[in-house]
Amino acid sequence: MAPALPEGDPAPRDGRLPETVREGAGDRGFGVYLHVPFCTVRCGYCDFNTYTATELGGGASQSSYADTALTELALARRVVADAGLPERPVRTVFVGGGTPTVLPARDLARMLTGVRDAWGLAADAEVTTEANPDSVTPQSLAELAAAGFTRVSFGMQSAVPRVLATLDRTHDPRRIPDVVRWAREAGLAVSLDLIYGTPGESLDDWRASVESALATGVDHISAYALVIEPGTRMAVQVRRGDLPLPEEDDQAAKYELADDLFTAAGLTWYEVSNWARTPQDACRHNLAYWRGDDWWGIGPGAHSHLGGVRWWNVKHPRAYADRLADGSSPAAGRELIAPDSAQLERVMLGVRLREGLPLSALSPAARTRVAALVADGLVDPMAALGRGVDQQRVVLTRRGRLLADAVVRDLTD
């Protein structure tokens, strides 16, 4: 069960934006997120806004989805132009889901062409699609590369069949080296996603997964702690006692092991859950989120942000398609981000980055707490001291990364 949408304020039926979105727009990057809400099988731990083919029909079918997304892109182009925003080529495109690659490569290519037609792509644009290892072929990856995709992020999750079965993942882990090789042969950069803390996963299981991912030679790996969300099938299994609830100490040990192995292999953390071989290998689309840039989210349940205005689309693909067919915006609600909320988000996201957050971005009261965070081993003392006030930053230590939420609480009033 996907989480409920925020309440917010009513969104205009025509999608129009307030004049305030123009303020400082020239200093912000612009990206596009394309949501593909389809999966072959629903994983027991997943609460994303996704649907299997048997749950859909009519105007919400997979075969018609690209056309529906292109309709929203056309609307988005009009709304952005009517708002008087400066012309900005799209710097990053991220196609997520769901499993985007359950759609034919030609449909993903058409959606990317729609982005290009609407706003243009920057010469060095990063264009990523997520994929399951069992949802691609050498031919489909080559088609994506030819269409302008530059990067693919595979949901590897684990190298241990028993762990994959607990997660309801359908791919054979022995396929991972093959799909990485196929993507590279097509000219695509590759990232692998891992999950740690699956019920029943041992430390040795996790080590095997990390070492297997590193053996492929990829230049980017994401490693996320499993969160058992209410309403999911896994949450029911844990509540019944069918699966053991992972312990925080277990997840901390797995994070530290992964960080040690990634670092030894030449990958450096640039965000709490992400490691890259070089700064150029980092996911620029996600960095844009964390740095507060603008983006338009296409698709059911997708969220967008332009100039301090955030909105979200209706969740169900059928309702999404119906809105667009009527010539209306699919937005279900929106909010103008208040200054205090913007400050909280800046701190919450900024401290998760290796570059950290300038002390000058904190309130006077929060700055007084930095010394205690340094004394507790949560913040790097050298970065906090800096060479001058303009260079002093809050940068998490590894212990701080494990307790990032607690650091955020201390730095927000």
C-alpha cells in the first residue's frame, strides 16, 4: 500500500503557478522525473506507487502510458512558459518506478523525446533509468543508449537467493554481471542498488552482496537500510512473527562493513546512502533534489518542485489518465513552502551530503549546538572549525551518518 498523498491546498485545474516561482530561477537547475508505475510483481517491502498489469485496465494500461505521459509533458511546457520562467535546458532526467523497463525501450525513448521537445536537454545532460536485472536485454539497453539515455540503475538488492526471496525479488543474482556488462557495452554508466537489513540476512550474507556488487567494477553503488513500511505485506509478516524484525545494531554493523568495503575498492561516500568512484560518477539528478533545484515530476503520484512551490499528482494511473484526457492538470494538491519548512529541508538534506552544510545556513541557536555534536563524534571538527566563518561547515563523521536524523533534530529549532 503506497503512502497517502499530503493534504496541501487545492491545485488549480489548469496547473498555473504563482509569479513567485520566477524568483532566483536562473540560479537553479531544472530536471525532470518520469514515473512509470508498473511492476511485474509487487515486492512485499515496497510501498511505492506501483501497480501490476492485472490491477489496471482501460486508459491506464501500460501500452497507452507513454502517450499519457507525453500529454502531461505538453501541459508542463505550457505551464512553465505561462509562468514566465527563463528558458532552461533540462540538466537531468530520471525515469523511476515501479520498473520503467517493463515498458518497451521505444516507449521510454518517446518519453525522453518529449522532454527534449519541451525544454531541450543540456549538452551534458544525465539521463537515468531504473531497471530490474530481469527486465533488460542487450538490445533494449542499446536502444536506450541510442535514444539518449546515459545511465542505468539496476535494483540488485542482494546477491543471496534466500534474501532475494524474502524481498520477493524475481531475478537470478547470477545475472548481475551480465546486465552490467551489457549496459557498459551499450555505452551506459551503471549503478547498483543494494538493501541491507532484510529479515534473516546475516552479516556474511551482506558481505557477499557487497563483494558481488564490487566485483562488477561499477562506479556507483547505493546502499539503503530496509524500512518496513506500515501496510506492506512484509509489515504483516513481521507483525505475525513470520519474519524477525531487524535490529538497529545489525543495520549499523552492515552500514559500517559496506562503507569499509566500498572505500577499500575506491568508492567514496557523497551522500549517506551513496558511494561513487569519482565526483563525476555521482547521481546528479539526486544531488539536484538534495540541493534544492527545480524539477517537474511526470506521472501518477509524482511530486514536483518549482521555486518554493511543491505539488503532487493524483495517485492512481486511471485517475491520472482521466484528468489529462479532460485537459486538466493531474495535480491533486500543492503547497507553498514556508520559510521555516524550507530551512528544515535545507538542513535535513544538506547535512546528508559529504560537502556538508555551511554553518552560516544554520540559525544562531543551532550554531551553538555544533560544538556538542563535534564532542560527541558526530561532526567533523576540522570542517566545523574551517579557516574562517565563510568556510566552516557541518560535515558528518561516519558515526554521524549513522545518527543523521539525530543531528538534524539538534540543528533545527
